[in-house]
Amino acid sequence: MGTLANGDLRHKRILAHRALEHLQQSRHMEKWEVYIWLQAKLGLNDQQAHIGMFSDGMCDEVIRLCYKALSLIHTSEPTRLLSIS
């Protein structure tokens, strides 16, 4: 599932997937849990929350949200993870 992408967008989608995987591993989350988190953060439904469908800007937002959440984890504020916007 996804849309055609040039090399730059493909690379950005790979980075977005890696950011989600890093968050998932750091928070000991199941894959479905990290996607539920992503849906809530981006205001998407389950049909829309596929990185293969994301634009360059959406991938940037995924990466930003993941690293913001990860920075809270490393500063001992993991309870604020769900409220990150």
C-alpha cells in the first residue's frame, strides 16, 4: 500500500519508519500501539495512517513528533508522551 515516490520521498519515508521503530522500541510498544499514537497525534484514522501514503511534509511531521517524544523519554517525562503535539 502506498503511492509512487521519487528517491527523495522514498528516503524520507524510510526515515519516518525508522523514527517510529525507534520510538516503539524505546517505549516497549507493540507496532499497533505506535500507530494508534501516530493516528492520535496527526488526527488520522487507521486507513490514513500509512507512511507509504505520506507526503514529504507528513514524513517530516512524523519524524518531529517521534523525536520530540523520545526527548521526553530521555528527560524522565514519559507520562507526557500522549500529550505531545
